[in-house]
Amino acid sequence: MNKEGIQNPEYETKSIQQEQKILKSDQIVINYSTFNDFNLNEDLLRSIKEAGLITPFEVQQKCIPKAIFGTDILCQAKAGTGKTAVFVISVLNQLSDNSPPFSCLVLCHTRESAYYIKNEFKRLGKFTIFKTETVFGGVQEKIDAVKLKNEQPHILVTTPGKFQSLLKQKELIKTINVKHFIVDECDKVMECLKMRKVVKKIFMQLPLQKQVMMFSGTICIENKYIQVIIEDNYKQELVGLDQYYLKVDEKLKISMLIQFLTQFSFNQVIIFVNKFERAECVSKYLLEKQKIESQVICRTFELDKRNQIYTEFIQGKKRVLVATDLFARSSYIERIKLVINFDMPEKYDDYMHRVGKASTQQTKGMIISFVSTKEDDYVLKDIQNSFQTKISEYNLPNIAI
């Protein structure tokens, strides 16, 4: 790392080439068939066992053996493959009884992601002594300051803007204690120039000697702001998914949506749209015309309302969620096996985050994308060219119209 918070190309080329075996499955020598094989702390193993984790996902098998020894990690894998558990388990295993407050700093893109990551630290660290807190925009800083001062958490999960703001309060957060710096969805964080500058400024205020781990579902190999060497990154895979598109006139979208919802068997479904106004209209129509209850989640909602909707849905209390791409970057939800792109995403990488809600390496989900415009056709082609995947046209006789 150089002082500007950017990976040094010379150092990184050597480092990544040396550690390339964590990215290539054919170079793995040890078989990590269970979490016991990682030689983790007993309290951590007990927590992992109670959480129901038995067999590590592939990305965990590749990354955890290096991450628990403080190696810098850049991990790219789609949603639902266990990326979050990589840094959660690695950090919890490295912390000790003597670890000071704010030993770990996790930056993420959205409040929902922060909320999810905090819960993962608590779930996988249930029988450890380490405390986790989260702070993000929408809450008065005085409230956050009191919480952090009283709790003195070992792990802080926050958004870049909120953390920068809290740093203005001297002595509140001792950045000198940070030994583990994690950026979740780093591509999205670095996408915005303003946020990129904030992250760089934060990085420069942290100790030189620290572990850096970055995670994302999509990382562009040409992104000069994450200057690392990644081999075989031109195409990415979307596995565990039945993917279909359906060419349908814009006026017939809602009717087609109703047919899918009434004739398909599913536990939970997410319907993605591109604008909040569209989400409200779809939800209202489903209720008035078909008595199908749904929830809408959007960035413009008050924080408490968003958290309530998010919690109710992940707990399975609601079956249908109409969402914008805000929710696409949140956590994998076990009950979701159906995702409907009522509107095609505007960019191919947003598609990856949307569909990642419907599968893991151990389960299979179904994706239906409505294609209505020439722009939708372009995005569809872009998706198939960018990922090692084929999206088949849906066979209309399979569903009554």
C-alpha cells in the first residue's frame, strides 16, 4: 500500500502472484471439508456450529486459510457464495482478549449491508467476547457518539461518510487501534468519486501495519483505483441459477407478473424495478387487483421504516418484496428462490447482484427478466457476454396468459 491508499502495483504484482493459489481451485493442496480444518478458536467454532455452518463454500476454502494469518485479500464472487463469512470468521479468529476497541473497521456501501454484516459478526461470534456495533446516516451523531463511547466495540461496521463525520469528534474513535480494514462491495464504494476520496482519506488515517480485505461481486480489471493483478477475470460465472428472459410489451408487464405470482410455487420473491414510483405502482396494483400483499423498499424511506421492512422480509414474515437496486446489494436470503426483473437493470453488474439473491452454491434459484425495449436487449446481450452464462427465452406455453 502507498500513502495515498492505493495498492502499489510493483508490490501487489508480486503479492498477488504469490498468493494466486487462493484464487485458483486447482492449486489448493489442503482439503478444507469442514470449518474444523481451519484450526479456528474453540469459541468461534462453537458459534459457527450453532449457526448451522458445516461445509465451507469454495470461496471460504480458498480465502480463509490465508485471511486468518493476516494476508491482504481481494475477493470477487457473486452474492450467496459466503464472502461475508470470510472476513467475519477471519477477523474473529485473529482478535484476542487483549484486542483494543475499534480493532476492526468495516466499510460498506449501504445501511442495509451494514445492518446485515453486524448481525453476521454477532451470529458467528455468539460465544466470543467481541462486541460489534454499526453506525450509519440517518441517526443523530450525538446518539452514535454516546453508543460508541459506552460500548467501545472491537468491530465497527459503518459507511464511509458516517465514519468520516465521526472522526471529527476527537478521541471518540482511536484509529491507531485498527488492525483489520475491510471494504465490502468495494467496486460500488470506489465507483463514486466523492466516496472514493472519503475512503482514501480514511485509509490514510489508519496505521500502516494492518490487514486489508476487499470484497465484491463484480470488479473491473481496468479499475485503476483497485490496482491489483487478477487472472482469468474477463468472464465471471453465474451458477446455480435457471435464467430466463421474456419479451413482453410494457403494457402487458403487470399482467404477466400476476401470472407468474399466481401460478408459480415459491416461498419468497423479489420483484426488481428501476424507480421507486414503479415499485409503488406495482405493489398497489397487486393488492387492488389480485389481493397480493407486498412490501416496497426504497432509499427514500426513513431509516427505521427500511430496517423494519428489511427485518420482516428476511425473517420470512412477508412473501413478496418490490425493490429497487438498493436491496440488490444487501444480503442473500435463504427463502428466496424466485427473482423477477420487472425492469431490466441498467447495467450488467447490477444484474449479478439482483440474481445473487436467489441462489447459493448449495441451492438453486430461478430468474425471470422482462425485456421490453431495445435498451433492454442491449443489456441482455451485455449480461451474457460479461458472464459465462446463457439466458434462455422463456417458453410461453409453460404459463397461462
